[in-house]
Amino acid sequence: LKALGDKVGQIETAVADLQKNGNTAPVDLGPLNEKIAGLDALVKSTGDAAKAEDGRLAALEQSVSQLSGKVEAQASQPKIALAIAASALKAALDRGAPFATELDTFAAIAPDAPELAALRSYADKG
């Protein structure tokens, strides 16, 4: 019991010293404040980078939209060329003149046209 009493006495003395002196050692918050400042800067730079990427994304979307328009415009070009070639071929047929050149042009644009085989035999003479 004596040992237990001594131990309790030591604890009471330690508690009394802590109450009397408290924690008088100042806490250095400098490193913590530096880390917080670094994190704030990182968040700001990340936000700025995200805004810059949003601008780039908008520019890319606009470019894709413009290219889509150009592709659609180009898609109609073969139809126009086919119409012109067919018109030239018809005009040559109506004249009764040889039409091999017109037929070759039409065949280059529409190689799978079923009329080609029948017209080939008359192309040189008209």
C-alpha cells in the first residue's frame, strides 16, 4: 500500500505542477500557416488552370462545329459534280455526237451506275 500511496502522491504532484504552470511553451504555428498558404495558392492556381482549359475547350468545340459545317458542304460536292456530268452526257446524247469523254467523266463520278455498260458500246460513234 505504501508503494501505491507514493505513486498517487507523485501523480498528485504532477497534476498540481501542470495546473500551476500550465503549458507555457508557445506553439509555433509558422509551419502550419505556411502549409495553409501553400494549399491556398495551389487551389487558386488549379482554379485558374481550369478556367483556361474551359476557354480552350470552348475554342475546340467551335472549331469542331466549323469543321462539321465544312464537311457537310463538301459532302454535297459529289452530288453537284454528278449532276453536271449527267447533264453533259445527256447533251452529248441529244446531239447524236460521240460522247466517250462525257461518259468517262460520268463513270469517274458514278462508277457503279447501271447505264454505263449499255452506253459504252455507242460512246465512240454517238
